[in-house]
Amino acid sequence: MEVAMAQCRKAFPPRIFPRFIPYIAIVMHLVIALFIVAGCSKGPKEAPQPPAVEVMTVIQRDVPVYREWIGTLDGMVNATIRAQVQGYLIRQNYKEGDYVRRGQVLFEIDPRTFQAALEQAKGQMEAQQARWTTAKANLARIKPLAEQNAVSKKDLDDSIGTEQSARAAVISAQASVDKAKLDLGFTKIASPVDGIAGLAKAQIGNLVGPGGMEELTTVSTVDPIKVYIQISEQEYLQTGRETGHAAGRKPRELQGELILADGSVYPQKGKFLFADRQVDVKTGTIKVAVIFPNPNNFLRPGQYGKIRVAVSVRKDALLVPQRSVAEVQGKYMVAVVGADSKVDMRPVKTAERVDNLWVILEGLKPSERVVVEGIQKVRPGMIVSAKPFAEATTKPGVKPEAPAEAKPEAKAGHKLQAPAKPVEPTEAGKR
């Protein structure tokens, strides 16, 4: 042992140990400080706080029951304009998409051919009129002679036949004149109704007529305007029972709303006009027409819309927000918070949706509270911290609390960097 100590003293002279004593003391103090800080940082464990949720009391009120169907708009009258005589189109007298009046001339066909035909028919009628006049004069002369037996019976019969034939020829000629006048009038194609005129499907210079193009344009009466909807047979029967129509009584007036393609609601209310005479055997639906006032001709045929009708009123219905209803394996569940702040998961039976609320038929009572916000973090039997539901719980401009709690951690980290200071004397000692 003494030999080993002697060797150690030879390897490390005693004068070297005093140089490291201050540094060893500093390291020991730092190690002790680290243990103290680590022990202080481990405080007593706090019990977990119950999760915070937002709840709402079940709403109870009368709710109208709506039914909705997709519909197609159509004019009350859609008059297809066609040419009734054949000829070349020489003029278009309306602007496409404009409102036209009944009797307003829309197109004109070259009338010269028909004017000539009318003059020819008039000439033939004049000739037949002259023959009839002659035949009447001959009959007037022969009748007295026949009474005196101055002429034979055959001559009298021939005169009567000639007069009747001439009169028939005049009537036929008059009909030819009338037809020629009609054909001439058909060269000016007028609108049969008041309405909106569509695009022209024939151009100036086209040969139009019964054997040519099928139609020139279409004029639609759009005030009021019809909306056709297809109702299934089951909906027809159910709606009929709800409105009293199935029992043979006169159905009451139902006000319908029209929801346009952009989601806006048309300001005018509509009413049912008629239902088709039969159910379509191919689709199992029946066509129903609803009419809406259209004073400014804003609605046009061919548009799509949704018809919404309140067919009945559900008395004292229970409503909850849609976001409070969760679907689990095909069933709808609601988290109910009791008086003891415990959560009970209830299966519910849902019905219609009203705005952002859902009608609940079974599973809830009027005075119960349901979880609206935080339903994902609750479990059956869990105790929660409930507060009233609010649409906006975070005010703009308020900073979250997490950054404020990070400040002490930064200070603690600063203290942990203190052991790096003794490096400088070590380097100086090396020098």
C-alpha cells in the first residue's frame, strides 16, 4: 500500500491537487443545485380536471312540417310559331327575348305569289258571277213561257239546272278567293298570345313552310308561371291524408315556396294548380303543377327550383342543434348531461330538420341538457364541466394562455445553462 502511495505521489506531485480543488468544489455545488432544482420542479401531482363542454337545454315549440320536391319551370302557355304557307322569309319584326303582344307580327314571308293567286281567284269569281247572272236572267224569261206552255218542260228544267250550277260555281269561286286571302294573310306570322318570344330558328332568306322547318320560334306566357314537380305515389297518399284530400274533402289552400338554384327564396308564394290524371307506371310518380306570380318576368321556362310546402304542424316538438347529434354505427346518439354533471349517451329517433335544428321524436325530455360542443371527448358516466353553449366563445384579439405559461420554462432553462461558465478557467489552465 505504501509502495502504491509512493508511486502515486511520484506521478501526481502534491502541488497539482490544490490547483483543481476550486474547480471540484464548483462542480459539486452545481451538482447539488441541479438535484435541488429537479426536486423542486416535481411538485405534488394534481387530480385531472373534468373536460369542459358546452350544453344547451332541449327546445320545445310547434314546428311546421315541410316537404320539398325538385321542380322544373314552364310557361302557362307555350305557343310554337310555325309557317302555314310556303315561301321565302323576308323580315323578322321582333327582338329575340322581348315581350310581345297578341297579334304582333313576328315574321313576314314574300307575299307576291299569294297576292297573284288572290287576284286570279277574284277574276275566276267574277267570271262565275257573270255566268250566274246570265243563268238567272234566262230562267226568269223561261218561267212565264213555261206557264203558258210556250216552251217545253225540258227547256225549263235545263234553265233551272244551269242557274243552280252557276250559283254553285260562284260559291266555289268565293271560297277560292277566301282561301287566297287567308294564304296572303299567313305571310305575316303573328303571335297568338302575350309572352316572351324565344330565339328565331329561321334566318332571313330561308324557305319556310309546312314542308320545311318545323318551327320558327316559341312564345311563352310566363306570368303566372308553372312549376312541375314529380311526387312519388307514397308522398301523394301521405300528403293527401295530411291535407284532407284523401277523404274526399276539398283540399285547403297550401302556400308553397320556391327555392331557386342559387339557394335564394323567391319572394312570391305559389299554390297548387292541378295534379295529373294518372300515376306514371314507369316511374311510380305523379306530375303536379304549382303556379307562382311572375310580374317582372324574372322566372323563365326551363329553370330548376325546389318547392317547399308546409303540409302540417308538429305540436310541442323537441329540437336540438344538429351538431349535438352523432351517428354511431347507423344509430343517432345524443350526450345528455344530468344534474350530477354525469354524461349519459342516449339513442334518439330523429325527424325533420328545421334550419340548424333537428326534431327529436324519442329519447329526450324537454328540460334535459345536451352536449353541443365537445361531444367527441365525452364517454358514458364521465363527469364534465358544463357551461351554456355560445356560437362564438373566443373573442378576436385575445391571446391564448399557452405562451404565458412558457415564460417560467424559459427561465428554468436559463438556469440550467449555468454549468457552462467554468469552461473558461479550464481553458486558461490548459494554457
